[in-house]
Amino acid sequence: MKRILYVLIAVSALLTVGCKETLEQFAVTPTALEFSGEASTQTVSVTSDGTWALKIENGGSWLTTSRTYGKTSATVEVSVTANSPEARSAEIVFSSAGQSVTVTVNQAAGNAEETVEKGEFYPDPASCIDVDPVCPDADKPCTIKFNPTSDNPLYGHTGELYAHLGVVVDGEWKYVPSDWGTTDEKVHFKKVADNSWELELKPTVREYFQSGETPINKLAIIVRSADGNIKSHDADQFCSATDSKYKAEVFVPDPLVTKKLPEGVQHGINYNSDGSVTFVFYDQDTAGKSHKYCYIVGDWNNWERKTEGSMYFDGSKGCWWITLDGFDADKEYRFQYRLGNASGTDTYVSDPYTEIVYDEWNDQYIDGVPAFPAGAKQLVSAFQINRPAYSWKHSDFKVEDKNDLVIYEMLFRDFTTSQDIEGAMAQLDYIENLGVNAIELMPVQEFDGNLSWGYNPNHWFALDKYYGTREEYKAFIDECHSRGIAVIIDVVYNHATGSHTWAKMWWAGDRTASNNPWFNEYATHPYNVYHDMNHENEMVKEHVKRSLEYLLTEYDVDGFRFDLTKGFTQKQTDPDVAAWGRYDQSRIDILKGYADHIWSVNDNAVVIFEHLSDWDEEKVLAQHGIQLWRNVNHEYRSAVGGGTGNFSNMYSNAPFGGFVGYMESHDEERLCYGVGGDASSITWGVIGLGDDWNNDKKMSKDGVFFSVKNVTVKANDRFKIRKAGEWNDAYNYGASADNYKLTVGKGYQMTNGSGSKDMYVPAAGTYDIYFSLETETIWLMNAGERPADPDVTPGESEDALTVAMRRAGASAAFFLTVPGPKMIWQFGEIGYDYSIDYNDRTGEKPVVTDKYMAVPQRKTLYDTYSRLLQFRRENPRFFDSDAKFEWTPTGTIKKITCSVDGKTFHVVGNFGKSVTTVTLPEGQWTDYMNDNTSFTSGSVTLKEGEFKLLVR
């Protein structure tokens, strides 16, 4: 999974497979800092050849650091606020690979007459934000001052600056005067001088926020650019305030009652035979500490913390629990848990095992969802004792042959204009006629927001309501089963967002806290997004297994595609991508455990991993029955775009059926993007000579060639041919092997695409370079010499779209006739050519089904896919492990021959740029793609991008 999202950085020691990294050096100087009573900053130097982290011990908000981790040697700024009349001390512990260094911080007493008490909260000095007075009175004005230093992102900013402000009430921003990214004058900073800005909150702080009788004890502050793309500090900043007029109500919790958990209950919502419901909520950090109290609040008690909602605590199990009765069994009830923090605030959380989630921010955009309850916050769980069971019509469906799956990857959001299950249901004829036997739904477990790819989950039992109701999900799966189509769910367990219950319970600043038992504070591996799960935690394993079992039994899904399984590790490898992919026995055991649990529920279930690790680990997983993603996008894109392509990675029999090959996926550039144009009109360039990989030497049209002349090069200079000024796999020509040295005066047929290599000149000198697009050949000629015109069979003039769609069809032929499971990304069958980056990578894409199906060339491509898939269905023995499969997956002319039970099929395709005559194997053949017409062996003429599928 590759998405443009924030990457969490691992901060513990890097581990290599089988042994711990030994750091050659790790030192911190100085190891003691002495500060006067005034606010000031000093610097600490960290010398390290590995990843390190720091943690402040025994400190308060008076002591901050400019960074909390690093990957190599660095400096850390240590800042203190002005002190009160008493001296104070703290320690900063730096750690790396099992080593630690403690820096002692001492600050002298301040001047009692000059020191103004800032209260519990005040902006981090690194944010360069100050408030005057430092602890403002709610009924007086105050000024926010911003004086960025040279290391601040807004230093030297020449545009306008704005504030994002709010009153913090019960842990949330309230009374925000202006939305993010807007330019409301009320939050507009006045520029006093270069790098000096001020904003007055007047006539009083209370009147500025129009907060009425709400007590004001804490303000939230961010300084940002007008568009919101730049801000003063990553973390939100806060300032204490005083309010003598309105006092916050002090809640006195009920006495804690410890009581043993009832027998036979499990985490989450438990329905009892007498109509009561038992709620069990786990709450212990890594040190065994729990919150001060836990109340269950919901529709039945007006969302208030009442004595009858005060939950018991079983310390031996680490669980809060309560049994409630008196519910209407046919009614749905929404609820939350309110956890008491040491600071006196509550953390509002949903039950992580809930089967439906109600969202304070996003449900308003979904029709038919009840209004969010006034007393609740953020995400809410729900239960119903007698929820009507869905009546399955096709509960006997099962996947007959996992090795012959042809999967259609579908994103509900972009599949139809309605963006929902109902729209997808209406298109199932289209899918059935195409001929696939499985649909893989991109993530549908509850995710943040509504319009998403879904790789930002916050719950794993509930399915996202934006696409439809629980009944609509089931009806979709049932209807697919009636058509012989399996449904596979893309599941995301590597990470979760900060909205997840477990993330919110133990949180620090902008990440999950170090004492969070379920999440890593910092990701253990590169390319992580959101918050990294600890899959060695037994409760995480139990939660994942229960959610998988729930989806199998409640929704009758046929299997799962696991996202980013290489991340299911506790070995520290960030930022070493190669180390991350090496053999990891712990990761293998975790993943096998999940697969085995799935098969214990449904032994026919499909288990697919996006793993992409080293071969020795992938082989172990494949031999266990797991099927792994096999990405051949670049090679097939090259072929569709006019190159020859190398398809060899599409086929593997080690073990047979162990890899799901794909030309496209949600995560790769679209196969037909950028290939509808006329390559002969492109400005070609030579790139790389003189080690200049930024500026092309542009080629000119020169008869049948493109050429650049009188180029002076040095020995072992290297270069490629590309579309001038652009790296595009469709127009990226080079050698097929590493270190290939050209011969002066001799033509060399290049390969196209991301796999092409640099071409080397044989000796220093001055040369003319000639390029034939039709034959994809390069000539390095002595200056003034010219190669003979290449022998090219002229073809009829055709428009670019016709050629591109035909090449896409030939690529499909050398994809769908290859044994083993395959996957198609939605609309690849009609040549979808909007880039993956259109409207941002994960943004909504145009739905073009009807429009494209009305274009003859695109309809022909759809029909080609459909006919090829019909061939697979009619001839299953060709795709079994004992069939003899041979192919030529490289070069201009590609071939496949497959035989079993006395039958043979033969595929031949022309991936060159011109018409080609090909000699066929001997025998009587049937042209499967051309109404099964018969002919005897001989030769066949193929246009550019044309193929034949012959059977005998």
C-alpha cells in the first residue's frame, strides 16, 4: 500500500534479521544543563549512527525540546519558561539500541516580583507564540504575539497570517471563530515588523469568542498561512486562562467498586438470555494502570454520568464492566464510555467491538442516519438485542478453485456516480458479463470521513455507513453469490487512525503514547501511515481474529486481502527498507496465525496478502496457502504504451497459485494513462550524457529517424532515450540489461519502461545518435555518418486510441491466459486513462462507464476481456498445475503455448511498432477470438498490438 499520508518514524533501535544492531557511537553532550530563572534555550548535541529517542522525566510544561527523536547525529534545543521563586529540576533520557544517557536539567529560582504565573498551559517556545498577559482574564482583552525565529516554518513569511483559535471545553475546541483556510478578518494578524505579528482578542476574550456562560480556562492557538498549508508548529498550542465569573462544574465520581467479571463474557457487548446486556471494556496500559473511573452513557440515561452507569472494575482482568437491563429488545441504543483522566477531564470512547458507528462530524452527509445525540462526542457505538437477521438466499456459495480466481478490484466510491452499494448492485450485469469470478472491495470497515480509499480505519467490526446499511452490504454479497461471484474484503490491520478507541485511551501530543499497549509510539517500519499496531500484543491478535470471524459469519464474505502485511512486525527497521523486507519469523508466525484462524471458520476462504517482502519469506507464506500480490504494472504499462515489456514476473509455480498477478491496482498508475497520443509527434530527447539527468539533448525529425548530432561524450558516458523533459514509462527507452555498451555503427533494439537500463558509449568522442521509433532501435554513429533506413513494413494509418486499445487488449491476452489467480482494477477493461493522481492520488475520480462503452475502441477492449475470461471458464484444465505452460514473455513478438489432456492453445502477440508476419506452429487451429474460424498452420500478419488466440 503506497499512499500520500503522514509517515510515522520509528525511534527505537534498528534491528536486523536475527541480531540486534550494535551502534558504533552514541553520545550526548553536555549531560547537565544549568538555567537561570528566566526563559531561555540551550543546545544538546547527540552523536549517533542509528535511531534515537528522548523522553522527559519528572518535568512539566516548563521544559520542552525541539525534537523527540532522530535517525542520526543531531542537535536538540532545550527550552525552559520563566521560573517561579523556587528552583526546579528534571531529567531528559536519551536512548538508542539499548544504550541510554541522562541529561540533568536544573533551573534556578526566578524573581518573584517579575515572574507572572502562566498556569498549567502555555505555548511551546519553539512555536514562537506568546500571549500578553501570559494567563489572560476571560473578561479582559489579550494579545497573541507571534515572532518566528529562523527555524520556524513561517520565518520570513511575506503573505498574510491568520489564527485558528478556540476555547477548550472538556478536551475539545469550541467557539472557533473561523474555519481553517478561510481569511476572516477576525483572525487576521497585524504585521508589526518583519517576523513580528500581533492579534488582539477584544473587547474581552469572552466577547471575542462569544462563548456565553461557558467557563474559559484554556485557549487553543495555531498560527497559519492564509491557505492553511503552513503553520507555526505541528502540535496545537494551548494557553491557560482565568475566569472569575463562571466556574466549571466539578464532577465527583462515584466510589470505585471492584467486582469480579462474570463468567463466560468477552470484551465488548454481551447479550444475555434474560434480556440484559453486559458491557466489558478493557482499560490497562503497559504498566497496568487504568483510568480513574468509567461510566457508560447513552440514549437511555440522557448521556449523563449517573450512579447506575458507574462501571465495576476487575483488576485481575483489567476490565470495566456492567450489566444493564430494561431495554426495549427491538430498539437500537447508542452509547459511549467516559473514562476519567487524572487531569479531571474525560476521554469519550466508543466500544471497539461495536457493529455500527455513529459519527459526530460525518453522519450529517448520509441520508437516513439519525441526528447525532447532543450529549455524545466524536464516535458512538450502538447495540440492539433483537436485531432482525438477514435471510440469506445463497448461503451455500463457496470458492471452488482459489488458484483460478479472476478478481475485480472495486472502490464503491468511484464505481458509480451514486458512490454506494445500491449503484454497484445496478452494475452487476456489467461485471457478470465481463466474466470475473470475484470482487475485491476496497476497505469498507469504518474509516475516518466519508470520501476515502478506506485505508484510514477507526473500527474493525462496523462497516462504513456511507456506502450503505448492514442489510445492503449483505444483499450485495448475496447477489454476487447468486451470479457465481465471490466477495473478498480488503482489510487494514497494520494501523488505525487516532479516532480508534484504543488510540484515544493512551495518547500523547500527536501520537499514541509510549504506555499504549496496542499501538507503537513510533512505527517499527518504513512507509507506515497513521498509528502502527503492535501485532505481538495478544489482545490485538484476539481483536483481529474476532473481527475476521465476524465478517465471515455475519456477512458471509469469501475471504480477505490484507493490506501492508509486511508491517505486522515489532522489529525496528525504519528507515532501512531492505531490512524491513528480510525474513522475519515473528511476522510469519503472526500472519500464519491469522490465516489459520480464518480457515478454522471457513476452510475455503481466500487469504491474500499485500506483502512484497524478500522471496524466502514470501515463499514460506505461499506454501502455507496464502496468496501474495504480484505487481507487474510497470512492465505491462510499458507494453500498452508502445514498448515491448517484460511479462516474466506474471507467472510463478513456486508454489502454483501462490501469487495474485495484476497489471493494475488501486495503488498503481492506470495502465492506459498517457498512451492515447501519437508517439510520432513527440519531441524525443537524449538524457544522461555528461551525468546530466535533468536536461535533454532534444532530437529532431530526420527522415525515418529522430536524431541529435555532434554530441561530444567522455568514456563510459551513459544515456537513455525519453520523451523530452518527462519520465513516463510509456516513453522511456534503454538497454534490457545492466552495463550494456553500444557498438559504434551497429543498431541496438532497446526496451521500454521503468525496467529499461542506461546505455553506455564505448569510447570518448563526438557522435551522432539516431533513434527509430518504429523499430525501437538506437544507433551510435561516428559524427557525419548515418545508418541505413530500417526495414519497416508500412501499416495502415490508424488513430492513436485504436492502437492504444489494441495494445491493451494484447496485454490482457498475455495476462488472462497465464495460469494462476489474477486481479483487474476497475475500468481497466475499458481503458480507463485518468491518472491515479487526477484530483489528488486518493481523491474522487470520474465515473465513465457509459461514456467509454459508447466508444467502439473501448467497447472492443471490454469484449476482448470478456472473451478471454470466457476462454478461462470453458477450458479450466489449461489453468491447472499439471498443464504444460511455456511462454516467451519478452521481445517484440510474445508467445504462449499451453497443453493438457491432448489439447493445446497458442497465443501470439505483436508488441512492435509495425506490421509483422509470424509463423504459426503446425496443425489445424481455431481462432478463438474470431468466431472460432479454422485455418491450417502457416503464417499470420499482425498489426501493431494485435494478437491471436489459437486452439486445437
